[in-house]
Amino acid sequence: LISISKFNKRTIENIDKTFIFQALLFIKQGKLNDAFANLDKCTTQNYRNVSAYYYKAFILQAQKDYSTALDQANLAIKYAPQFKPAYQLAAQILQEAGDPQGAQKYIQAANSF
């Protein structure tokens, strides 16, 4: 028998995957607001979903909302400190925002593991 807690965890993981898959389809179609809404649902359901924060940061970067994009990348880093793509994205965000020194700190952090 599957315990209730395992069932709930699996259910949440499947819902997360569905939201992220749909968001990626929206991104591919250029529907960034729809993609962001799906990812927002995902992080509301599971506040530790690193992929959702990463893609939210990606969308916000594309919309040139660098401060909020960096916040989302930092949430991905907070919940998965070894998630190298989040550091790389944070560096790109800061580079685009005109902060090469800040970007360098994230690059160094990404290269440390």
C-alpha cells in the first residue's frame, strides 16, 4: 500500500511537472505571461520547486525585469544550492543589468562546484 504522504508527494510532483511542461510550451509559443502564470501556480503549490523559480527568472529576464528576475534565480539557489544553471542565469541577469562585478560573483560560485 502507498501511504497518504507518499501519494500526496507524488501527486504534487506530477502537478509540478504538468505546470512546468505547459509553461515550457507557452515559452516556446512566445506566451510569456501565460508561462509565468503556470509557473506561479507551481510555486504556490510547491514553494521549493527550483525549476519553476529558474524559468520564472528566465521569463523576467526576457521582459527586462532584472531585479525580480534575480530574486527568482536566488530562490532557485536557496532551495538547491548546487543548481549550477541558476547561478549562471543570475550572472547573465546581472550582466544584462549592467553589473559585471555582481555577475562575476555568481560565475565564481557556479565554478566552485
